[in-house]
Amino acid sequence: MSDSWRPDLGPGAGPVYLAIAEAIAADLAAGRLAPGERLPPQRTLAQRLGIDFTTVSRAYAEARRRGLVEGRVGQGTYVRVAELPALRAGPVDLSMNLPPHFEDAALTARMWREAGELQATGLDLLLRYQEAGGALADREAGALWLRDRLPGLDPERITVCPGAQSALLAVIGTLAAPGEIICAEALTYPGLKALAAQLRLTVIGLAMDAEGVLPEAFASACRDHAVKALCCTPTLQNPTTATMSLARREALVAIARDHAVPIVEDDAYGLLPQDSPPPLAALAPELTFHIAGLAKHVSPALRIAYLIAPDSRSGARVRAAIRATAAMASPLTAAIATGWITSGVAHQVRDAIRAEARARQRLAARLLPAGSFAAHPDGFHLWLTLPTAWTRGEFAIQLRASGMGVVVSDAFATVAGPPEAVRIGLGGPASRAQIERALAAIADTLDGAPVMTSAAV
């Protein structure tokens, strides 16, 4: 029993009833309270803290609303025992590149609480349209979110978009017409390939090394073709995990300037690494459309991305494209993102995702053969190069027969002859136990040879 429990309210903790609820969440997360333990009776805790009984009653009610505790008739208030789904006995799916679940009950509770507090803003948020570029408060939050990557960013330059894919569609659709040419990495984000096909654009895949796009490949494409844009992910590239050095970024920027080619910078993972070179938009703001989504750093469910255009004219064209294709970003999810950014929750979530990604990367380094994959310690995907005994198709089929899904290199390829490699997403499995089991199964598969997994003859 935890009848002796006393919350650490601390100075400046806000309303006392909320501070008590926050303390329950924090102590549960830290192991100072255990699921199923009984909390002190309300009158006992009120006397212990020297506060009104009604304040404690309100605090326990708030904790119940958050799902932290439950009342048992005639017995008292108990820390709730979470009903977690049973871990699968077999491997798990690794095909989606999702931010991993982190274990921080207090932070999770705060995310939900702050989202719920939007009800105080009234009906305008629910029953009114907003301008295509986003409300001023949401653009200011975008500038705050990006201040470490793009210091001094003017909110007037920001367009709030309904996700990074929508931003890519709007930008590329204004830069290139059907039949025209854009450049991208030889292995690139599948969403860009799909978007180019939808717009009927030709994609020239640029040769890559461990840092990403080779400058000489980009220069050659610019000399030989009327290139309308360079689309790339300079930091934690998907799928290869490559991060361009500052010298590489400067070389690409110089070529883009020489040939007057706009750059579309997909900075989907830019805020995950604790240290990374400046974005291309900081090196060539007059050329670069910078897209910074929240999906990989905070929540894929928000569908919010911040787009910075080179100038007001190009920004107006992009907003017109968003208005024509999606009308606007959801004011509700934009408001949630703004609240989390201004309160600091979004940065805490990013840090928690980064910490969990690091833990999962350590598992991968321990379980997978040394030198077999490329990764970044702060990222949550791997690029696994297969040994000569395997083709990518055979490897994926073998894993699928065991209940696992990975993505083969063909999904990313913009050139013929993609490598024998697969992308592994570490964020999809809900727990480290699941990812550890999956990685161990992959290591066992790599150590073996292809076997017949189909009944077809």
C-alpha cells in the first residue's frame, strides 16, 4: 500500500489539483508508484499537505480522467493497472518508418491534457475556416520550432501545410509541369516517386555515396537537361540514413546557384540528431524550399508541416496550390501543434523519441552483424545491405513467412539496378522486447541461406 505517498509539488507547479495529478503520473513513470498500489485516502492526503479536502478530491478526479487511477467502492483509490496488449510470440512488422513509442506516462498525460485544454478557445476553432497559409499564432509556433535550424526566421515566410507530402505536392507542382524534369537521390522517399508519377514528371536519379547525392552527378544532370528542381533529404536520408557534410551541402548549393535550379529540401528528420550541419535553406535561402514536418519528431497524426519558401512570390504560389488541393491545414491539429511547441511539450516529445531511438539503435548494433547496415544513433531506421547469398526479394519473402515486413530497395529506386538492400524501421514495434526479438530473428536469417517458403512448384 502507498498510504505514505506524498507528492512532490514543488514551487510554481500551477493549480494544486493539477500538480497532484502530474505527480501521480511522474511517480508512476519513475517507479515510485506501482500499478495496483493504493493511494492515501483523500482526507489523509489533504491533512498531510495542509490543503482542502476538495482540492485532493478534484486531483484524484483529474487523475481518473487521465486514466492514471481508478476508484474502488469501499476500498479507496488505486493506481490503475494498464491493460497492455500481449506481446506477440513471433516477430513483428518493421516496414513503416514511424517514431518509436516512448515510456513516459507523465509526458503522455500532459500531451493529452494540453490537447484537451483547447476546448476553452470556443467554437471558432471548430466551425471556421482559416487562411491557406495558417493562422499567425501557428506560423509563430513554426518559427519557434525551427529556431535552432533556421534562427531569426520571420513567421511571415512560413506556410502551415497539411503534412509534408502536401507541402511537397504544392512546391513541386509549382516548379515543374508535366513532362519536365526534376532530380532526386538514386534511392529516395517513395512518396516523392508517387508524387512525381501523379504530376507526370520525369525523375533523374542522382548517384550517391555515404553522404548522399554526389555533386558531380547533379552538375552533369544540370548540364545535360533542363532541370526544374533538386529534391533531397540532406539529414538522415530515407532510406540510406546518409547525412551530408557541410562541404557536401555547400558543393550542391554552388551547383544549384550556377544553374539557377531551385532546391526542395525535405528536412523530415532534421531535428532528431543532436548535432547536424545547417540545412540547405540556411546556406541558400534564395533558392531553397524548406519543408519541416512534425511526423517524425512529434506525431504523424498531426499532419502538420512548416514550409519556408525563398521569397513572398513563390510562397504565394505555394499557398495557392495548397488552397486548390487541400484548402488548408486542419486548424485543430495546427492548434494542438502550436500548444505543444509553445509549452515545450513538443521538444520533450522529440527528446523522448530520440532517446528511445538511441536505445533501439544500441539493440541493432548488438544483434545485427557488424558492418552490415548503415544507421544514425539518433534515427529510427536502418539500411541493411544483404550478404551475397541473398537477393532482396528472397530475403523479404523469407521474413514475411516469419511474420515480418521490411521494405526492399526497389521501393526507393529512381535508377535501374537497385542494390540488394532493405530498409528496417525500428519505430513500428511498440516495445523494445518486440524489436529485440525481431532483430534477433533477422540476424538468424542473415546467418542462414534462402529456403523454399512457397508451396508453388
